[in-house]
Amino acid sequence: MKNQNDQEPQEEKKPSLAKEVFSWLLCFTLAFLAAFFLKNYIIINADVPTGSMENTIMPGNRLIGNRLAYWKSDPNRGDIVIFRYPDNESELYVKRVIGLPGEKVVIEDAKVYLNDSDTPLAEPYLKEEWTVATGPFEFQVPENSYLVMGDNRNDSWDARYWSNTYVKKDKILGEAELVYWPFSDFGKLN
């Protein structure tokens, strides 16, 4: 007589080859979709080939930006943004926001003045003494647009030179957040 707890040992079932292949395909597909979603909706990857943002971002640095940074808010003065270059939207640029929508920006004697202020904008991030294209310039920033310039004003192709001077908000792809390469420059941007 057999006890209820005594059961015949069952043979282990081996998964079929088709199920094994399907599980691997499912895994790869989910990983691909997650990477696609992150790259296109959450983060943006950019490289900086020039010295226009020295010493904040060095030539050859690779960085990550946050695509959601301006989803519910607007860029602030001083933010480092990744955007489509207004004169050729197939190119991505990285610059610092200087002028906000509706502002008057005057550049004179290597100083930036906002809205007829007598006090120049404090710019501790500048690489060195500003000696190239120091003004006079006057900009009236349109609504929904921003005036951006590089931190290395002596070697930056920025709004002072562009045919389409302003960056529209919908062309800003994200806020630059972190340098990740080379690892020696790893760190948060500010």
C-alpha cells in the first residue's frame, strides 16, 4: 500500500529548443526596446568636438543630457543645453543659456547686460579674459527663444555669429547633465 506522500519520482522536463530560442529573443527585444526608449525619450548623448565650452566641457568630452529637463519647465539662465544648431538643424550644439525669452541683451566691452541694467551679468564660468567679439551687440530675444553662447567666448561659434541668432525652445533637446568620457573628466556639469 502506498502512502499519499510517497510519489513516484518524475522525470525533469527539458525545455524545448523553440522555447529556449523564444526566451532569448524576448530578452533581446525587451533590452533593445528599453535602450531605444531611454535614448529617444529620456537621455541624449552628445560629444563636444571643439573648445567652445572650455573649461566647463573640454574638446573630446562625451556627455549625457536629460531630455525631460524642460518637459514641465523652461530653461534657466546659466543652464547648459543641447540643441539643434539654428543654421543647420542636422547638427547638435552645446552652449550656455544667456538670454531668456523677451529679454534685451547687450554685449559691450566683453560684458553682458540684461534689460538695460548697469550691472553686468556675473559669469564665473568663462574660461579666460574675453577679448574676441566683445561688442557692441544688442539682441532682443523673441518669445519661445533663447540666446546662447559658449563659455570660451574667444573661441566659440555662437549666437554672436549665427544667421539665425536664437534657439527656439522646441529645438532644445535637453539639459547637459554629466560628462562621462574620458573618465578623468567624469562629473556633473554646472
